Amino acid sequence: MRLLTFKKNGTATLGVVEVDGQTIIDLSVAAPDLPQDMNSFIELGNDGLKKAAAACDKASDDARLKLADLELLAPIPNPRRNVMCVGRNYHEHAQEFHDSGFDATAGATAVPDDPIIFTKATTSVSGPSDPIPAHLDSSNSTDYEGELAVIIGKEGRGISKADAFDYVFGYTVSNDVTARTQQHKHKQWFIGKSLDGYCPMGPMIVTADEAGHPDTFHLKTVVNGETRQDASVADLIFDIPTLIECISAGITLKPGDIIATGTPVGVGIGFEPPVFLKKGDVVEVTIEPIGTIRNEIE
């Protein structure tokens, strides 16, 4: 199932994308008894998906809307907890970041021995077409990081790698936008990563059963029409089961938690000299089979 959140009469509303990819079923019309916020819907688990599927099968024409006419929000517009993120999780990017001079926590080797986990504030989350407010970055060092984001579907702690995919609700596209100078200045990455609007996400969540194995996913980031990142998600240093096992070892994961899995080589600081985003630039991150987010810098 392909799920999205859109704005209807000023309110966040859930929709299901039909097979044609052009039409959505408004669940507030087709299934008014279901929650209309994604966090609460995810908490219903398979029961919620079954009820939504049954409602879609019987949906009337007045529940159908054209996707192109909608204002999409982030699939989870208001995460209940910070977005969990992974640093230096593709080999070539680990090396480019290590060599860039912007990693204040760099060790002797580029590739980490264990996952590097940090978080982004919930207020950094924005929609798939929202502008990125780079004017908030006084250092003018804003950079892009296209990433696959994993959405957790049920609560768990001490999750083994063997069981990890049982806890995945689905996947979406994200851009871990970063103020590089602030990332370096503050050592801990939180401030440089968490500016308002610095985590565009979307355009939808593709549930795990429909998406297939993430090793088959392909990520591409395009800036002003130029391909900058082009990689297979199979190239992750620490794969999704490893990340879930690592984080959940002593931290309870909850439905709706978001894990951004890391970015491949090709970010702005990998250029010599670095190429940062400027007003008017357009960044598009595509992950097949999920879709594309497109954000202009302001």
C-alpha cells in the first residue's frame, strides 16, 4: 500500500494512492472511522492496513481525488520523537566526509566500526515540495544528503537482526539537509542537522509488503538538473537489520519512529572546493520504488 498525508481544508488527512499512481482515495471519506494522522494509523498495524484496503475496495467516486491537485505534507508531519539518523553509512561517502575537514569527530579510519547514530529535531521535518529555509543557516554552508528512511511499525526493544524486518512498517524518501559549518563547530551534529525545515520527506510511505527488499532500491539526488548521487541501497555499510538491532538494544522503538539510513557519495562537501546550496537551487531526491521529493532553496 502507498500511503500519504495531504492537506484538506487546513487539516492533515490520510490518502491511499491507487494503482494508476494518479489518483488517491481520501480515507476521511472512504474510512471515516480510521485515524486521520499517520502515527495513530501506523499503531493499528496490519489491522489498520486491512481496514484501509477494504475501504478502498468499496470507495465511491467522491472519495477519489487527483494526486496532482493535492498539497502533500510529510507522510508523518509531526513525528512523536526525533528522527534517528545514521552517519557515514556508505563506503565512498564515509571517505569523502572523512577527507572533507567538516567531520569534527573523525577517527583514524573513514569507515566506522559501529553505526554512528544521531538525531534531527521533529521541527526539521517538512513536506516533499516545501522550500528549504537555508536563510536560517548564517554560515551559508547548507548541503544535501539524499537518504532512505525506514518507518517502524511496532514497539520493540532488543530486536535481533533476524527479526528486524518484522518491525518495519514501510519506507519513504528523505533529505538530511545539513548546515556543514555548524555541524563541525558544535562537534555533536544535532544543531547543524536540525534547523527548521531541514528534513524534507515523502512523497509517501510504501509499506514493506509492497516495497520489497530495500536492497533492490535505488537512490538518486539531482541538483539543478545535475545528478550528484546515484547509488544502490544495497551498498549500505550497516544494513537496516543491523541498524534496528543496534538502536533497539537498549532503546525501545515505537510505531512511527523514523530511521534515516545514511547518504551515499556525492554531497556538496565532496567537491573541491565545496559546493553549497544557494537560494533558487532545486534538489530532487528519488528512490525507486517510492518516488521523488523536490525542494527549492530559499
